[in-house]
Amino acid sequence: MAEENASFYLMVLVAISDHELHDKEADQIKNIANKYKIDFDPHAAAEEIQNHYKNDFNKACNFYMSIIQNTEIKKDTIDFIKEVIYSDSKIHDKEVELLEKCKKEWGIK
């Protein structure tokens, strides 16, 4: 369960990398969680990330990535991050940077 939780925190991290969790991004994360019958609050996660990491998104990304070891969860996480990025119709440079960081670290094309 820790890997799945880290996956959702990565989604939230990417969503807040523009310093705001937009409603459409939060809704998309909730939809993904509901699809897998996981109780997850993206707003609480965003607050936790911001309190712990402040604006050090790379440090947070490294931490959550290190938890996920399962290849299938890594691939799913990349797909889910893409869904979150596209959900608000605004693609920010930092979102893409964190997505590419995950892909590179995990060896996913």
C-alpha cells in the first residue's frame, strides 16, 4: 500500500508544482483513487507536502519516487500524472519537468 500511496502523493506533487491545487486536478486525482477504491484526499496531501517540503519539489519527488519499486505501479503512476497534468488544460513547465524526472529515474519512455 505504501507504493500506491506514494503514487498518489506524486500526482498531487505535480499538481501543486505551480503552487496551487486546481479543482480539476484534485477531481482527477479523486477519480483515479475512486476507480481503485482508495480513500485519498488530495487537499490533505497537498497541505502535507507543502508543510514538509515547502517549495522543494525535487526533494519531494525524489522521496516519493524512491518508495515505488514495482514496475507496473511506476508505469501507472506516469500515466496518472499525465492525466492530472492534462486535467486543467494548463500545462506548466514544472509539471513536465517532474514528469520527465520520474520517467528518466524509472527508465520509462
